[in-house]
Amino acid sequence: MERLTCISCGTYIQVGKGAVRFPCPECDEIIGRCKRCRELGKRYVSKCGFEGP
């Protein structure tokens, strides 16, 4: 199973345990988000400057 860090809080996540992984809509950087940050709607910023909730 792939192991990433959450872009918002930096914790290690496992995709499929409430966490997600997806490409940035602007630069295709792979973004990982943990379940907690997704539920709280914490903001993130990718390398290209794209911001998301």
C-alpha cells in the first residue's frame, strides 16, 4: 500500500483509510490528504501555488 504524507498536517497517511490522493488540477503534483484534514476542511497549497479546501 502506498504511503504518503498529508499536505496539510504532514502526518503519514494510507490511501483507503479515509485518506485520498489526487493530482493538483494545475501542475499534476500528487496531493495526499488525511481523513481529519479533509473533514475539517483545512486548506492546502501545492507547489505551483494552487490552494484548496
